[in-house]
Amino acid sequence: MFSRHVLKLAVAGATLAAGIGYAVPAAASVRYDPAAKAGFAGATDVRKAFGWSDAALAAHAAGLAFSHEFWTEDTYAVSCGAGPFTVRHQREFGRFELADREVREPRRGASAGYGAPARLAGFRITGPYAGISGTSVPPAVGGPCPEPRGQRITRATLTATTTGWSLTVSSGATTRVLRHGPGGL
């Protein structure tokens, strides 16, 4: 059956796409421009994404890392002698590491001035400082069959293309999605 045989090609960047699976609902108050790769993530949004208290966020704030991930995925109808099946091919993938700085504001009722207690209001995302991307070769006639059928591809037809991006925040090995764009999650 066509829809029963969905296969993802293994490529070096597939791990990146798999990492996108750590999704949480996008926060409406996170302001982010994917073209400039800049914006603002409020402390409340980051705290909720991880399920943290204000104290836990304050403890983890210095170790947070923001990134912009992007991908292009092509869907092919592929045949290897028998009927066609679907292959999802991660054509393009990458990530920009984003620079950020903590934004603090005076606590309510606290006196202003030097040494006054301030609460963490959020994170100003100022743009990329490093990045990595890659592409991979799509299924093609004559190439090895992506399923264990021991044959060569006899037909490969591009049927759809989706693109997407996401703004993620990581704390150690845990990643959460704050916003995502077209074709995203």
C-alpha cells in the first residue's frame, strides 16, 4: 500500500530534523523575525516551555542557548519494481546559533537605582553568531531502493515540498520549540 510504507532517508542531518520533535505549543508573545533571526523571548514563555518556576529559570538562565533551525523536506513517490511507496527526503537542513542577552527590569515596589533587585524579564535575541547547514541527494532512478527490497529504484516522482523553521531554546540536552513557521510543527 502506498501510505503504509513511509520511509525517511538516513542522512547526516536527519538528527537535526528529529530534534525538532521536542515541540511545545508556540508562545504567542514570543516576538521573532526569522529573516533577521532576532527578537525577544519573554521569561514567562521560556519558563512555561520547560515547566520551571521563576527560581528555576533564574538558576538556568545563564546556560540557555537559542537557535534557529530550518529545513526543506521533499516527498517522493518511489517504485522499486513493485507499487509506489512514499519517501520523505530531508533535502536541506541547518541551524544558526543565536546570540542573546538577559533583559532585567526592576521588581514592582522596589526602589530604582544601583543595587536595586531586578527580575528576569526575558531574553533579547540579537542574531546569529554561528551556523551549519547541509543538503542530501534525493532518491533517483537507478539508485538503491530505500526499502530492503534488494532492487534499484525504477521510478522517483517528486510529489510535494515543505519548508519550515523553528526558534528553539535549549538547556543542557533538553530542547523546546518557542515559535515555528510555515511547514513547521
